[in-house]
Amino acid sequence: MSVFRKGVIAIVGTTGVGKSQLAIELARAINGEVINADALQMYTGYDIITNKVTKEEQSSIPHHLLGTVSANHEYTVQEYEQEALAKISEIHQRQRTPILVGGTNYYVQSVLFRKSLIPTEDSEAHTSPKEFEKQYEAKSNIDVWEELRRNDREMAEIWHPNNRRKVLRSLQVFYTTGKKHSEWIRETQEARQNEETLRFPALVLWLYAEKEQLDLRLDKRVDKMMERGLLREVEQLQYDTKGNGFTTGLRQAIGFRELTEAVKSPNDESLLKDGVERMKTATRQYARRQVAWLRNKMVPTCRDTQSKQTTAHMFVLNATNVDQSAWDKNVRSVGIDLAQKFVCDNSLPNPQSLSQEAAQVLTMARQQAVSALAWQRHLCEVCSTSEQPVWIHGADELRQHRQSRRHRRNAQRHSKK
């Protein structure tokens, strides 16, 4: 390749769709190096519950930011942004191409785009989210929410009082930066529209799989994780991170919460069976959220760059069929062809021309990125009681709620009355 382009390739998609495999295949074809963009794979050890790529699978391809953080450390996206940008600079200096790969989409977006993060931790004087939360341990959810409403009414109207972490996040933004969270969001949106926020020329490859086939693959992967010794890792993780909540650090890994009771009662087969089923359900739900993020945020954000000097080209590769021949035809060969053209700064095809599936997925994506300020709260009168109203946040959550077993059951009772 006669021309070297200081760009970045990002491989995104749901969990269990083959992102790591494609990253290695691309790195081998275009002289690239892989940078992990999965929040949980940053942590040392626990290779099963975090689904890390093994040394054998890495095939001597350099991998960065993989298994570098202690299990007790609550790693932040701000830390990741700084470390990933440093690695990208090093790789560019070696005349090689950085390949971001992982399912934590806001990690990828924070690296590719400036002003995608609110600077609440840009100096040593700022407290971490965990330290900030400790200052409010004695206050109830409603007390914390009322404090937010006094300082940033717009964000308070978005978050449910019981969504304590989101409420505290908005409060921390206000107290740390001296500016309302809602103002930061609005200014960030304006910057994306009017400024060059993309740091590098980017090729974003979205590995997409149809829901039914993906669900089967995810269920089988959970079974395989159990065979490899997932229960032992969950038990060890309980000791290594004792005292931390379910929503901090490595304990956020799907499987920890679901299998905790089974580990405590190893002879109770019903608890184990229930835990595995709940893990499968949680994995499928996580994949749905990843798809929603890509459709609602990543696609329109990349699309906005087409009128700018530095552009992000996003393509959808059909990874529904995992047979080797189908993978080579629909994913590997297409991905390598796009990557080679991108690195050589050659013209790329129309993203919707790759396949019928690609055109359909991109057509379904939003034209503009969804903003938290655009969310609306909805009261579900069917599921609410006088003592406990049920508030739903945003159209996507409303659709999910209406499809839930709880809502359908309550709706049936309501119609009978």
C-alpha cells in the first residue's frame, strides 16, 4: 500500500456477533493493531464472564487495553478515552492502522468524536462517580431528585426519582462544571451540527445479525460459558469485589447478578437453572439495547459527518449466518475490501448497496441522534396504582413496557373490569 492514511477503523455490533474475529482478520490483511473497546474486557482476569479473546485466537496480532485494569477499580469512559487516544497515536506513528473493537458503543463514540463526553473528571480535583455517590448515601431517592429539580429542572423531568444513578450523574455534572447537565447536552448537539467533531477519518463496520438467529447463538454461548467454568468465576468475583454494588465495575458483567444465589446454594438445581435462564434473558436484552444505540445514535452521528471535511463511513455487514462460507462471503471478504479501500483513501461504495439487509437496517435508523432532552415521560395508567405510579421514559422504553408480560397481564385485567 503506497499511501498511509491516519484513520481509524471501528467494529461495532451486539455481543456474540463475531466482532473480535473480524478485527483479527482485518488487522492481518491491512497491517493493523486491535484496541479493545469493551468496558468489561478492560479488567484483568475473568476471561469467561467477560468473553475475552484468547491468546491463541489473537494469532499474534497486537491487542491493546485488554485485561489491564484491576477488578476493584471502577474504570470510567474518561479514562478510556485518554488511554485509547494515546494508543491510536502510537499505532499511527508505527504506520499501522488502529482497529477499535467492542460492544461498549459509547467507548467507541468517545474516541471518534470530540465533545461526546461531558468533562466531569478532567482534573485530579474532581471526584469519581463512586465518591460522589457516597456523599449522598444518607439521602433518599426523592431527596436527591428534589435537589436536582432545584438546580436543573429540565433533567429532573427526564429522570425517574428511582433512577438514582442518572439523577446523581446530572447533579455531579452541575456541581463539578458549574453548568447544568441539560445545557451541556444542548451545546454538544450544536457543536456536532456546526463543528468538525470527528477526530479522524473513520470506517465503522456494524456486524448485524437477525434477532432470531442471534438469540439462538447467545443462548448457546451462555451454555458454553457454564461448561467452561463460569460459576467458579462468579464465586471468585464475589470475594475479589466484596462490598461493591451490582452496578459498579466488573460486577456489571451479565451473569454475576443472575448466578449469585446459585453460587451461595450450590446444591440447589432449581436456583442454578433459574439463574442460567435469567442470564440468557439479560444477554438477549443487552443485545437489543446495543442495536438501539447503534440505530438511534451511532448511525445518525456518522451520517452527520458526510457534509464535513472529516467523515465517518458506516457500513452494515450481514453476520446472521455463521457458517464459514457465509462468514467469508458476507463479512470477511467485504470487510477486508472496505478496509483496504479506506486505508488507501480510495472511494468507498454506497453503504446501502452492500446488501438488501444493509439497506434495510440503515433505512430503519434514525435521521438524527436521539437526545436525552427529547425524551418524554409517560404514565402507564394500566400498571399504576394510587400508591405507586409507573412512569415510562422515552418512546423506546414505552414500546418495551407495552410488550412486557406485566403490562399485558394488567391490561387484560383492566379490560375485564
